Amino acid sequence: MALKRVALEIGMGTDIRGGDCTKAATRALRDALWHNSLTIAPALGQTADQMKVEVVVGVPRPDEVDADAVNAVLPHGSGTVRVVKGGLEIAKDDGSDTTIIANAAAIVRLDLP
């Protein structure tokens, strides 16, 4: 058997005040996941916990993201998190703070023949 992609979920998250890339990243993944109800695993004779989820998150400062915190958002299956440069950072006019916008993709795979 081999891991085959069965779903792609995408989302966006923000940290309006504080410039926290991890907060924006976890919100982006939640946005991707909480707008869906995947029923494909049971339809294929598997459980939701058998899903393998590859999470890719784009944020302006990837080195600041706690990948374990992002991975902890996953309600089912096992996941890996890859953080890449992306998203947006918008500074306040006075330079005292920034808004972070993150984008997330959750690529769901099942071990299928």
C-alpha cells in the first residue's frame, strides 16, 4: 500500500496585534480544518486517526513559529509541519506593532492500495 492524497484543506489566520507568527499559523490551520468534515477515511474503511497530515504554513518570519504548537491543532491523525516564508506582515503607521497574516495548507493522505 502507499500513502495517497485524499484532501487538501487551506486556510488563513491572523494575529492582529502583537506580531506573533505562531498565533497566526495556528489560526490558519484551524481555519483550514474547521470548515470541513472529512468523511473519506471511514468511507475507505479506515479511521480518522489513520490520516497522515502534512501541514505547510507560510509566515513572514518562519523561524519564529513553534511547529509543535501548530501540529497540536490537528484533531486526528498524525502530522508533520513545515514552515516556509510567506504570508504578510503589515506594520502600524507609527511602527509600534505589526499584523501577521499566515496561510496554511493541510494535505491529508491515507495508506491505500
